[in-house]
Amino acid sequence: MASVPPPEKAFPVSWDQFHRDARALAWRLAGQGDFQGIACITRGGLVPAAIVAREIGIRLIDTFCVASYHDKQQGKLQVLKGVSDALTEAGGSAGENVLIVDDLVDTGATARVVRSYLPKAHFATVYAKPQGRPLVDTFVTEVSQDTWIYFPWDTGLAFQPPISGRD
Ligand SMILES: O=P(O)(O)OC[C@H]1O[C@H](OP(=O)(O)OP(=O)(O)O)[C@H](O)[C@@H]1O
Ligand SMILES: O=c1[nH]c(=O)c2nc[nH]c2[nH]1
Ligand SMILES: [Mg+2]
């Protein structure tokens, strides 16, 4: 696959902001469906899934393991693991009562593949970029397509040069 330049703009998210945004997602999801379990898309979906599960009272939580981005470059999407029988027995074989959680949708490639396994599930993300937005049922904040979202588990405190460029 030809390499495309990574997005120029940066949207850094702190732990505090992420917790608030994931809670806001839980508020939007509360009462939306009779969710019997969560399928979180690893790894990015693990953190919001923990917060949402705590807020809306779900204890059956499974992983759907997918990998596609390496060093901000989208590569071939690999499905490493699907969901377990325990989740589809409780939530329906097409995911009728399953909530899928991920941190974000960007091009929508990951969402499209996961949806093909659980077509009737409710797909929720904290952030959404315009290209992937139509694949998401519920999200909190839209971020432009030319922006890279920096999550707190990928970042640390670092010196920031002043806007003027001179220190
Ligand atoms: O809409 P898309 O263009 O498919 O991009 C969105 C996906 O990319 C990231 O996962 P990534 O593959 O980087 O793996 P990770 O969750 O382990 O970081 C992110 O967590 C989403 O799952
Ligand atoms: O940390 C991330 N930030 C992003 O904006 C993004 N898009 C796809 N995958 C991503 N991972
Ligand atoms: Mg991911």
C-alpha cells in the first residue's frame, strides 16, 4: 500500500478529558438499547469500554482484536480474534443486543470489518472523523479528517515550543 503522509493537525487528549468524553458517550448510550454485552475493539477500545461498562452496568465484556495502523500509517487490516460464543449467546448471533466500543473511527475500515461480523450491533466511539462517521451509531466529538488524535496512553508530558517559535 502506498504510504500517505500522516495528518498535520494534532488533537491531544488528556486522561481527564478522555474520561469525561467516555462518560459523555455512556450518557448517550444509556437507555438506547437492551445491551447484553460489550465487544471492545482492541486495543484502543479497551479504555472507553471499561468506562462505559461501569456507567451503564454491563459485566459481559469481550474483545474483538484488530490491528491496522503502525507508526500512524494505515496498513493491511488484520483480524486477530473475533468475539466469543458467550457474547453472541447473550447478545444475539448478529449482535442485536451487543454494544461495540472503540476509541475512534477514522477511515471506517476497522468499523466496516467488525460490523460485517456483528451487523446488528450498536457501534459507539468516543471520536469520529468524517470519513468513518456514517459507520458509527453513537459518538461524542467529531474531529477533522486531517487531524491525528493523540491518546493519553500513547503520550506523556513534553516541552512544547512557543507559537512564536522563539523561547
Ligand atoms: O477507521 P480506521 O481508519 O480503521 O481507524 C480506526 C482504528 O484505528 C485505530 O486502531 P489501530 O489499528 O491503530 O490499533 P490499536 O487500537 O491497537 O491502536 C483505532 O483504535 C481504531 O480502531
Ligand atoms: O491514535 C490514533 N489517532 C488517530 O487519529 C487515529 N486514526 C486511526 N488510528 C488512529 N490512532
Ligand atoms: Mg483500534
